[in-house]
Amino acid sequence: MPFQRKRQTSLAVLSVLLILVVFIYTVRLYFIQTVTADAYKSLSRGASARSAVLKAPRGEILDCYGRQIAINRDGYNIVFNKAYVKDNLNKVILRLTALLSQNGIAWNDTLPISSTAPYTFSAKKDSELDALRKKLSLAHYATAENCCNAMIERYQLSAFSPEEQRILMGVRYSMEAADFSITYPFTFAEDIPTELMRQISESGFLLSGVSVDVVPFRQYVDTSLAVNLIGTVGPIFAEDWEGESGKNYKSKGYSFSDKVGKGGIEEWAEEYLHGTDGEITYYIDGNGTIVSSEVTKAPIPGKTVMLTLDKNIQRTAQNALETTVRQLQSEGGTAKAGAAVMINIHTGGVLCGANYPTYDSATMNQNYNALLNDPRKPLTDRAFQGVYPIGSTIKPAVAVAALENHHYTPGETICCVHTYNLFADYKPSCMRTHGYINLKTALAKSCNYFFFELGRRVGALTMTEYFEAFGLGVPTGVEVDDSKGLMMHPKNNGLGGDTLQIAIGQMNAFTPLQLANYAATLSNGGTHYQATLIDKITSYDLSEIYDSKEPVVKNKIDISDTTLKAVKEGMLSVTVDGTGRAVLHDYPIKIGGKTGTSETDSGADHSTYIVFAPYENPQIAISVILEHGNSGYAAGTIIRNLLDAYFFANENPETPSQPYTVLP
């Protein structure tokens, strides 16, 4: 019993002491947070203040339904923050590079000098060497060895081995080029694995000033989808930072370690996609110790760009192009590439712009040389930049010019006798002898003789004026790089072989995008819209619309109802019982179209096909070109797949029924 009482007394004493300790700490905490808070705040404000950047997430890119194309994901960057560097910087760098080497991870080294001795310049551009010599205050003829010696002195590297010196020179020069300071932390390595992040965090006491930051990284949901149109992001080049390129990202508030758009929508929409960086302020006492820090400006994410593209139609087009080309090759054909474009005829919005062959953006950097040297040219955006003679698909435009200028009367027949004998020195032939035929039959059967005669009547100059009014041979206005095509500009309406060839689509060459826009302009009655990939610009979370892109009318063509009816009836006949019937004659929706073949310098003819649909109330226009596809109907399967994707994809209940409506 005495022992038990003694134990109870001890517990009571310990309890009282514990309560007393908790009370003291509570009072002290209250005193710090309330009574002396202002004093501490004043002390903090009395210290020198330095600000650093808080990165804003890049805006996202979505398709017309709000389906993700380019988004952000969280990743880890190794960052040097000058405010926290206390140890010798060179030693910290070597510790860190050793750790990364063990894990097979590369670090940022922008020094344009070879990584091993004997040292030579490795710059791809002279501007890189100019920047290096200027930074080191060396003459324009300074050698790589001269530069290395200057950096050994500049960065105090004489005590290190040659291998260590090269590592340190690369990092220190990269830091200096990136304006490494408290304001601009230096990104040492990007997107490191989670395990390495843990190792660095555990070694923090040896890596003064080094932190692992969680940062947004660009992610493409489908890395092979519309890669030419979407573009990518990459580092800022020295000449774009504050050089002569005119971009001057530094003056726009970028950090040198930022990623910017490279090509496609990523580059065009940079001003929208790049967010507004925030700011963190450090308060530093006279000993260089950080007293406190606070976020003084929250980062604002970039805006979201919603495209006119439909991901499902784009994927359908890419797959259909590949399947068709491979099928033709398996049958002994020479087809090797192609492109397909679909346009909304009432807005000029591009629903797809597909190419074959194409590439995967996830592996492009590793495979760049192979892609560049591939004879099939997979890096080329054939849909927007490929220039092709379009063959007989030009004939509807020639018919419009003839009808509107009273060189042909609806119902008139012209006798095709196979060879056009009007000129003594040029006697082109039709593929067949069609006899007396009218415009409807001439379009359906693609009679060259008939259009030789229409072309002669209209004249080269007038035909060219109509072609340009339809958007052929002129810039489309689309946001990404495209070609305006090749248009021969005759000086008069003179006669001759060139005029006849122009009338059947042989002398000029245009892009698939222009071809689709031409079909759209014709089918909507003559309103030529500027082609566009942009539907709207919204806030990052889609809650606010900043800019809703209205259709831009470039010009209008006077096409009478009589002319439009005559030409469209002929184009309907093409798909019902003419040259395009093989694939579309039994399609459940009436389609207007025109096939074409165009001669090439070598190999089989190119295959071209344009359509608009539905016939009675057109909504879309499509163009397909197959390089060396041999005949116009070879593209028919691709056309049918695209029509199915647009008109019948909604039979899947998971697919939204209205475009430009964000998916839940």
C-alpha cells in the first residue's frame, strides 16, 4: 500500500508539471502571435526584400467539344534558389551532378562547347557563340580553349580536375545566361523521377540552395494527333530571350527557364496560353539570412484555347489515310502519302487537318534526324502546306465562271469528239469520246473536252479571277503556317494550251486546305470564309469567355440560283452515277462531289476528291489528296469514313450531339 500511494503521488506531480508546460507554451504562442506579432512583422519588413517568380500553369488546348488535347500534369524540377545558397556553389553543383549521374539523369547545360577535351565549339547557330564570347568579354575570334580558360578564372575552377571544370563551366555558364539570382531561380534539371526527388530531399543538408519544386508540365493526351497543327513547347533560345528575333521574352516577363510555344497553335496562342507568373517575396536580414517569406502575388493560369477541331474526326482521318495508302501499296500501287481536310461551310472552322505519314511528338526529338531524312517527309504538314495540282476538282469553278459570264447556257450540249482540234500546235484529248453532253453529264463523267471548250470561252484571266475568289492561290488566313499555293497569273484572256490545261486543273497547284475551303465556298452559295482553327478563348477553368471567334468573310462571289443549281446537280451526279459512284452511290445521305486526277513529273497521277454534304442543306466540305493515288475514286473510302464520323458518330450515346459544347 505505501508503494501504491507513492506511485500515485508521482503521477500527480508529473501531471501537474505537464499541465504547467502546456500552459507556458500556450501563453508563449499567444504572446508571439498577438502581443508581439506587429514587432516581428516590423522586424521582417525592416529587412531587405527580394522577390522571386512563382510559375503560372500554361493554358490548355481543347477540341470543339472540350475534349483534352494539350493539358498540364505535375512534375518535379530541381531548382537552385540563390536566396538559400550558403555553401560553396561549385561544390554543391558537383554533389548534385554526381547524384544525377548515378541515376542517369541529364542536367541543363547550354554551354556551346564539347563535353570532352579537346574542346571545340558545338553551337548550331553563330549567335550562340557570339553570346558566349560577349559574356566572357572575348574577341570574336576567341577559340573554345580561350573561352574555357576565361571561365576557369571567372568561376574560380582552378582547384578542380579538368572533368569537374567542364561540368562546372557548363552549369555556371547556363546559370549566368539565365540571369541566376534571387529573382530568377535556376532550373537545374526538369521532370525528374519521383525516386530521385526523394533522394534529393533526404540530402538537403548537403545541397545548400537546392530544392525540388512541383511544377506543371505540358502533356499531350494523344501524342500523334494533329501534331503539325498543335505544335509543341520548348526552351527559349538565346536570340529569342533578348536577341534580334523580335520575340524578346525577357522584356515580356518570362524566365529564361520557361517553355514557350514552338509551331502550331502552341506558338500562335502563346500570348493566351502563357499565364501571369506570381511572386514570392523573401525578407533577408543583414547576415543574409531569410527572416520570412510570403506570396505577394498569386500566379494566374494561362487561358484555355478551344479549337474548331473534332478529335474523333481528326483521328478517323489519320487512320483512314494510313489504311488506304497501305492498302493501295499492298495491291501494287505507288501511293505513298496523303492529306484530308474537313471544314464547316458556314464558319470556315477546320474540323480536321490530317496527314499521312505523320509522327509522334513524344519521340520526335530522339528520332528527329531519321524523320528529317525520311523520303516520305513525315514532318511536312501536307494538309496545310502541301501544294498539288488538283485536276478535275477545279471543273465546278470553271462551270461557275462560264455560267455567270454567259459563256454557257444551262442545258446546252457540247459534242465531245475525244480530241480537241481547235489549235494547230496543241491537240489535247479526253479520256473517252462522250458525244453530245450537257454540264451535268460533263461533271459526272469528268469530260475534259467539255471543259477545254468552257475554258476557251471563259479565258485564262477570268478563270484565275474566279479561282482566287474561291480562295485558291491566296492565303487562307488560318492561324498556323500554310501555303498560298501556286497560281499562274496570265496577262490576258488569250488562247492556247495553257488556257486549256488551266481549265482541267493542271497548271496551278493548291493545298488540301484551300481545296476544302473552295468546296465550302461553292456549296454555301459563294461566301468565302477565312479558314480558322480557333473557336474561342476562355479562362483556365472555362468559366469565362474572353474571345469568341466570329466567322470572318473574306469575299462573296455572285452565284445565281440557276448557276448554283446547275453546278450542284452535276456534282450530285458525280457521286450517284459518275466517277465517284464506286464508294458513295449508296450512301444514306445525298452527297455532292468531284473527283480528280492530276499529272505528276514522275509516277502515277495524284488522286483528289472534294465533297459537300448534305446535298440539300450543306454543312461540311471535305477534300482528300493521295499522292500517286492514280485515280480520283481512290480517295473515296477516306471520304466515306469522314462522312460517317461526322453524321453517324452520334449513334454512340457517349458522343455529344452538338459541337462547341464542353463535355461534362
